[in-house]
Amino acid sequence: MTHGPIRLTSAAHARLRPATEARITGGFWAARRHTNATVSIPQGPRKLESAGNLGNLRAAAGAADTDFTGDFPFQDSDVHKWLEAASWQLADTPDAELAGEVDRLIALLAAAQEPDGYLQTHYQVKHPGRRWQDLRWGHELYCAGHLMQAAVAHHRATGRTALLEVALRFAAHIEETFGPGRAVDAVCGHPEIETALVELYRETGERRWLDLAAYFVDLRGHGSLEPGFERGGESVTGGAYWQDEVPVRAARTVTGHAVRQLYLLAGAADLATETGEGELREALERLWSAMVSGKTYLTGGVGARYEGEAFGDAYELPPDRAYAETCAAIASVQFGWRMALLTGESRYSDLIERTLYNGFLSGIGLDGERWLYVNPLQVREGYEFRPGDQSARRTPWFRCACCPPNVMRLLASLPHYVASGDDTGLQVHQYACGRYAAGGGAVTVAGDYPWDGRIEITVDEAPAGPWTLALRIPPWAATAGLDGGTVERPADGWLRLRRVWSPGERVELRLPLDVRVTGADPRVDAVRGTVALERGPLVYCLEQTDLPPGVSLDALALDPERVPVAEHRPGLLGGVTVLRARGRVRAAGGGAGWPYGAGAGEDAVDGPAGDPVELTAVPYHAWANRADGAMRVWLPRAGGGAG
Amino acid sequence: MTHGPIRLTSAAHARLRPATEARITGGFWAARRHTNATVSIPQGPRKLESAGNLGNLRAAAGAADTDFTGDFPFQDSDVHKWLEAASWQLADTPDAELAGEVDRLIALLAAAQEPDGYLQTHYQVKHPGRRWQDLRWGHELYCAGHLMQAAVAHHRATGRTALLEVALRFAAHIEETFGPGRAVDAVCGHPEIETALVELYRETGERRWLDLAAYFVDLRGHGSLEPGFERGGESVTGGAYWQDEVPVRAARTVTGHAVRQLYLLAGAADLATETGEGELREALERLWSAMVSGKTYLTGGVGARYEGEAFGDAYELPPDRAYAETCAAIASVQFGWRMALLTGESRYSDLIERTLYNGFLSGIGLDGERWLYVNPLQVREGYEFRPGDQSARRTPWFRCACCPPNVMRLLASLPHYVASGDDTGLQVHQYACGRYAAGGGAVTVAGDYPWDGRIEITVDEAPAGPWTLALRIPPWAATAGLDGGTVERPADGWLRLRRVWSPGERVELRLPLDVRVTGADPRVDAVRGTVALERGPLVYCLEQTDLPPGVSLDALALDPERVPVAEHRPGLLGGVTVLRARGRVRAAGGGAGWPYGAGAGEDAVDGPAGDPVELTAVPYHAWANRADGAMRVWLPRAGGGAG
């Protein structure tokens, strides 16, 4: 019985099912999860206290006579997401102190809840009498969804019903309020309740919640929300922003606010999984493909525009103004995992791996307490920093604090995303060291991935007859080592080892971790003439702090003749493998004048390049942990003329 | 006595003075101004009526019992700017019908004005009792500034005082309200009143308006406005947005909202011109240089970010998401012209010419009635169009209609920006056909520039002794033809012809209109590996509509081996010179999958390129006049491998 975010019903039309047991016990992710468990999650209640979220609950409960604190109506959702994170953590490792904090916050939520089940302090404390009147910005169903997810997590983790009862009371109130002929016949400006309701159905077995989820998914895209225009002339948010422009089944591409889009698609994937509806599934496959082919950064980050925190046009992927919100990366993982289970295809977990190791993990500092809201792929020397959520500098907490507890809940539930099972056996999606049971067997994964390509998989348990251990071979591995030999990557990415297994039998997989020099489709105009360095699942970047004094990152080009070399540095950034490469300092050329002219652009690609510089590239996810300064993933290639 | 926007006092510390007579009588700009006079300006009152602006005035006057119409508090400013445009037009060409419309709108404004001088319908009709309470967004001084500019224009054009009296009553009310110890000691969220007050001082001779302008310029940058955060988490507008982060004299670069920044700098330039203050002048020179060296598009457009309609970091100049608001181009011309007069340096008019012919003029359709608010340098095939001000499609009017009347007033006052005078003689800044008097003499400019490089300047009047005719030689002209010979471009750009002139004497200047293949400084990352085509002051672009069927603009690269050829097409786009070039269709390469991989980027710069295609580039300013579709200024260069 899985303790993770998805527990399919027995009727679900999924090709794969989540593992019934999943523990990460060592290696790369265990270290990150340790920081999450010992730093990030324990700090949560203090952060929520000082940001006013808990005070809002006390005010709603009548236990305090304070004003509503916070700039957004969705302040409560930070509490809900933290509770979800803490619950997954408790499912993993009992912790009396944490359990006590969880109980305290649940009691606060229960006390704050209205007798009719309604619970959102923004409307209870600040705007009484105005509930359900601003569907576009009110985020009431959004908060309700996060509450439901937290309640499901808490129930799965502890078996206790205190929070589930709160969520069910709210859900019943929503059911009475929404729908044709009821008080409100419109969707929420921020999808989230859809996926939550499906999980509430899974947890309780009550079909009504699945029906309500279907109602919201079906209603969306028909203009039940008015397109809105914000003050100041700077933000034109049409229906796409809140995913109310085109019905999911008719949509051709991902668009609008990236987190809204992907939470909606996660919910629609849950729905398609439980109903088996083919039209919806096809739409989801189409939308995922559109996202991957032209709207995803090399890091797995999504959302190209600050304006509306939105997906851009296809191939509009600026590295400097990449928005790539941490929450959007998380939402991409959530959507992708649902598609992986629904379809059984490995490509979804290919992107999940890329996202986890790069565009997601960059969102949290190595210390577990400084965060990035946006995750650009380039920061220039002259970067004009201003305090704020959207700055490319690590920050202890945000005014809009959606990302930190979102990171916490994904890290706390990460074991859930590693393995799956079906009638034939067990599939390993991610090479996170630990023990996973699924498909009638159990395995232990060991090794030092992603620093080392050797992965040891021990079959701890297997049924008596033939049983399949399926290993995902990432698309960057044309071949892989297997025990003594070498195998080609199967076309569908699944290396299926079907045999009769003896418990304790061991397989050694060797993924090739050669440094890759990666280019981009020419339609990705913003990175024309540049390359990025990758190794295994990791995208690398250069940071100003690693350059010799006096050398500007903005004046550097990569020498493509020298193949970069990997070198492990145990003392750097908690222990990372760096890539050593050679660069060239571009001839000064451009002064401070008009930057356009005959031949002005040639230096970058064909022209002469100057002195060689030894470069050290670090994993992108570890950037901005030492010093502020310039950073870039995409590196101009020094011209052939460079000696 | 000039009839244009700037009339320096005799005490002004300017190196150059505006022409005392200026008429554009033929050629390129006369045609554009004819459309402005016969289509755009006459339509104004109807547009203002249907958008509700005039109804708001009637409501404020008590002549109608209607609600306030419009999404913004600054709706009145559209009326003011139209009145300014109509006044400059009347200064140029008497027109009884237009004069009647002007009188009608002035009467409406006078009727709407409160007894104490206040005038802004948003607060009069919609939020009575709340004036001066929302300095950040209220735009009250902004509207007052545009009212003053309109009043000055009307007074200069007609000698009548009806509108000037309205403006002076409002100015007096502002003077009583603002200042240390008075009701309000803060600046307006949108600069504009600064330049308007200096001009009011110039028009009336009353020093108090100069002092009030100085007060506002000096107060700005000291945080009298709270940094603001907008709803939805998408817009972080710190103090830079409303130019209240750093005092002008201390600023190192242009930043924040581009129009706000440049209106402020125009006002500060007015102030420095009248006071002669060196520190302010140095700051303005520094800021202009920072703008030009790293924050200006090839088209002269400025403002790289949709988010906050703002300047980006230095060298952050994406062609696809260029905001480059039409109003920002206009503001750049206004700031630049003040600096040209203040310093006498030609570089300001170099940029003005570039901006006028490209990033400004693109803002208005050839028909004079369809507009662009944003002026991108690239639109992809998959461009996701949504109705709205910020869409890259021509639109009949905008919800936020700041740009159209702004274009009208610049075109109507354009003669003012062509020539200047000083003690030595007359300077020709722009080669617009017409007659200009300044510096004790008068000239007539003739020719077919920018299509043809031959420009004929006739000295109609000159003093008896030696007198200097100074001709600006653009920086793209290393040499120029002069009568029978050739001259090198002087280092300071001014070709000074000093001699004793006989009235009727003629000079022939020949500017070289060779096609230029222009690159960008490698720090402008977004256009690495591409080139743009220019000829004279014109930037060119490719439009999808000019390509053979089946050829996608997004798959094209320019063949750099073939020198593009200019060809005049009298029947195209009202008569333009096109550039014929050769392109290559890129090998299909990228399908619909993951767009990154080894060698994926090479096609764009070094790799093989496919079939040759004949290309026709049109002037950028004329784009989007025939069909929607892809467009690009920066063209990838086909690799050397292309045979």
C-alpha cells in the first residue's frame, strides 16, 4: 500500500502502479532529503508563524483579534502544503516532535473552519461575506485542493482522520455550492482541486469526489471566468492565464500560467486514469509532447515568460528571462508521473529525471533554507537585482511562498516517484538508492549515481516464475553496460530483464557518463551559436565565482576543440563532479557604444578569440550557493580561428 | 518663434535652438503626415467618444449622468494628447473643421474642471473624495502634465488662451497641494509633469512652474512612493517601476518602466537646459549612453521586458519579446532632442533618425488607423495571438490608448525636430523635405530620402557674412558625396559648410545607401549568429507573406555570400525600396521531439543548408500591413557549407 501522493483504485486504467513500498536510503537524494527533514521542514512552522499564516488561522478561529496578514488570498495554502510535506516525512520516518507540530496545525485548521465547512482565512478574516465572489483571484478551491492533498497525505501516513475530516467537511460544502443550478457554476482561477478531488475519491472510495473533479475539468475552457486585465497596463491576462480559454480535450499546446496549466493537466491525467477515457488521454499526450518539443528548457524548467508566469510561444525559450518557476518544475513532475503510470512509457520519467536533477533542485539551496522562485539559465554581470520573489538570488522566504513548501512536499514524497509495478514485474524509473517493492517483487538500488554511472540493483524478492525487472535507460545513453556486457538502448527506453530470479541476485547497470556537448534546435533562437555541457542527467553551468579574477563570464566563449573532462570534487558544494573545459576570452571588441555594426556579431561564432582560460563548470542545480554573480548554461562557441 | 514643443527661454543654456520656422512640404514624411492629418487626427474625437473619454468629461461637467468608462485612471490623457496633436496640426495647416473640434473639446475640459482647478474625471466621477490618495497609480499629475502640454501647444498654435487658462488653474491647484509642509509631499507614479511644467514656464514666463518642475525632479528617487506589489504574484514593481528608486543625478543606467524613465529624463533635460546645472547634465549624458550601448534595439525601440514595460539588464534585448512600446520610442525621441539642443552633439539625432524611421513608425499602420503598442523584432510562425494591447498585431484602438495620440502629436510636430540654429548658423538634423529657418538663415531640403541618398539643400536666406550650414552625417556613412566630390564623415558627425552664402545657393549631399549587413555585439546574446539588413536609416525585415508557399520563415537562413540588392517598388506598401537577398532553407532537422542534442545547434551557423530561396526584405516600419504571420529582423546566417 503506497504512502505516496497517488494511490490508484483497483479500477484505474493505468499501465503501471506506484510501488507499494518505497524508501530512499542513501546516495544523492538521501542527502537532499536529509536536509529537507532536518532543516527545511522543521523550519516550516516558524516561517509560517512569522509570515502570519498561523496568525490568520487563529484570527479565523476567534482565538486572536488580529488583521489578516499577507499579500495574497491563498496564504493558507502554504500551511496545507507544509502539512502535506510533514505528513510524507512522517510516513517515511516517525518523529514525535514533528508529529506534535502537525497535530498543532491540524487543530488550528479545525478550529478555524466554519460550521458549514468553509475554510479560507482571507475571506473569513479580511472579507467576510465575500466568499465565492472572486473566482478568478480568490484561490478558494485552490486552497481547498491543497487542504485535501494534505489531508490525504496525513491519513495515509498516520491512519488518523483529524485532517481528513476537515477536508471532507470543506469538500461537502463545495459540492453543495458548485454545479449547474447551484450558487456557483464556474471554475477557480487556479486549478488544483481537480487532482485533489480525484485523490480524495481514491482515499475515501466515494465516487462523488471523482464526479466533482470531472465537473471542474469539463467546465474549464468554456469561459466561466471573465478574461481579466490588471492595473497598470502591464498585465494582460486573458482566459489562458487561468486555463479557461480552451477545453483540455481541444487544446493543441500548453499555454498560459505554467503552474495552473500543469496542475490542471495532472488532475486531468488522474481523471483519465480513473475513467479510462481515450479522448482525454490523447489530449494529455499531445499537450505533454507540445511542452517537451518547444516549451521546455534544457533543465526541465518550464514557463518562459515573467508576464503571466506563463508558457511562451513554441521555441520561445530565453535563458536570461527564463521564468521556470520552481513550482512549475514540480507541477511538471506531478503531471509527468501520472502520465508515466497511465501510459507505461519511459519518456515521461526521462523528463522527470532531468527536471528533478536540474530545474527543480536549483529551487532549493544546499543549506535547505534559501530558495529560488525563478530559475534562469543565464544571469549577466550587470544583473540588476531587486528584492522580490522573482529575483535570481536565493531568498530565505517569499512574499508569495508557494515554492518552499512545494519543494518540501516533493522531496518528502520522492520515493514514490522511483519505481512502479505491473503484472509482469517492477520498473525502476529513477536510480535513487533505496528499496522499492512493486509488481510482486522488491529491489534494492545502490551506487553513486549521478556522479558514477554504475548502478547495482539487487532483487530482494521475486515471485517464483519468470518476472521482469525493467530498467529505464535514459535517451542520452545510446548503449549501457549490463553486468559483463553492453546493451543497446531499447527503442522504448525500457531494458526488460525477464527471467526467474533468485532473491539476492544482483544486476550491474552502467550508464555512460561521458560529457555531452549539447546544442539546441535552431528554432530555439535565443541560444543560437551556443552549446551546453551535460553529463548523465545533469546540466552544467559556469559561474563567475569560478573564473580567474579579471575574466568576465560575459566575455567568454567555450573552446569546442577541447573535450571537457569530469573530475569529482568531494569538498565542493557538498561533493560534486565538475567539468573542466577550456574557454577563450573574446577580444574586447564591443566598448560602451552602439552595439551593432558590420561584423559585430562575428566574434561570437567565427571570429578571433583571445587568451585561453581554464573553466570549471558546476552542476546547474548547485548554482548561486557560493556568491552572487553571473551564471550561464549556454556557452558561446569560440570560433574555428581560435588556435 | 517656434511652433513646436520646445521654446527655450533666452536664458537657456542650450548649444542649439529649435528652428523658428519649420515646414515639411514633401517626400517621405510629408506623406506620413498627410495620413496623420487626414485620417488619424480627424478620427480622434470619434475614437475618444466611443472609448468613453468624452463621456467621462461630460459626466464630470454634470452634463451627463453616466458612470466612468475605461479601465484606467488616466483616460483623460488621451484627450489631452489628441488636443496637443490637433494643435500642432493647426499650427501647420489651418483647418476650420479641426479647429471646431478642438474648441468643442476644450469647452468640455473647461466645463469638467472643478472650481479649485482640479481636473481628472476618474476621481471626479468614479472616486470623488479620493483625489491625491493613490499617487502610485492615480496618474493625476501625469494627466495634468499632458493637459499642460496640450495647452502650450494650443496657445502657440492659435494664440488663444482658453486651454491655457484651464491648465494654469490646474497648475495653481497643484502648486498649492504639493510640496514640503503641504498636503502631499510625494511624486506621481508616472513622470510627465516635469517636462510639462518647464514648458509652461517657457510659455508664460512664470518662474514658479520651473521651480515646481525642479521640486518634482529633485524629490524623485527618494522613495516618496511605496514600492508596490500587484495582485496575482506576477508583477513585482519596486521603486524602479515608477522611477523612485534612485535620484536622477545618482543613477547609473536607465531602468524600470521605459516611458516613465524617458519622460522623466526629458523633463530633467528641460530643467538642466534652463538652469545650466552641470551635474544633472552629466547624469543625463551618462544615462543616454547607457541606454544606447546596451538597452536599445536596432530599430531604436526601447524597453526589453513585458514585465513592468521596462528596460532590461544591459544587453538583454530579445527580439521576440521586445516590448519596445511605441510610446517609449516617442519618449526616446523627446529626450534625445532635448539632449541634442542642450549639447549640440549629433549622436542624439543619429538615434532620433533611427527611431523615427523604424521603432516609432512601425507603431502606426500605413492606413493611419491601425496601431501597434509593442514593436517586436521577431514574430514566430506559431505566435499565439490574443486580443490585447500587447499583441503583435495591428489594432484599431487600445484599451490603454496611450500610443495612438502620442504618434499623432509627434507626427504633427515633426518639423520641430528637423533643424536647429545657433550663433554660427543652421544645423540640419534630419533630411525631411521642407523649409527651415534658424540661426539667422533659412534652407530648403529636397530629395527622395531615405529611398535615394541625394539630398539637395538650398540656402534661401543667409546673413551677409560667413555663415555655417551644418549637415548631420549619420554614423553609417563613412564618407558622403558633396557636390562634385567626396568628404569623410567628421568625427563629431557635423559636416560644417562655412562660407558667405548667396541666397539660392545649392548644396548636394549624397549619403551612401549601400546595403549593410549588420551584426550585434556578442553580449547581445539573443541575436548571436544572426545578421540584420540595413540601408540608410532603415532597418529591414522578412515577412512570411513574401516567402514562396511552403517555405517557413522559421526555417530560413540568410546566405551571407550574396550581397543583397536594393530595388525600388513603387507599388508596394505605398512605395518602398526592398532588398533582394538569397536565403537557404535549413534541413528539416528538428522534428517535434526534444529540441536539444549533440550538434543540434550547428545547422544554424555552420551546418549544411538546403535549397536556395529568393528573399525580399521590406522596411521594418512597414511590417504587418499586409497579412499576419511570421516576421524577423535578425536573420540566421547560413553556414559556410552552403554551396
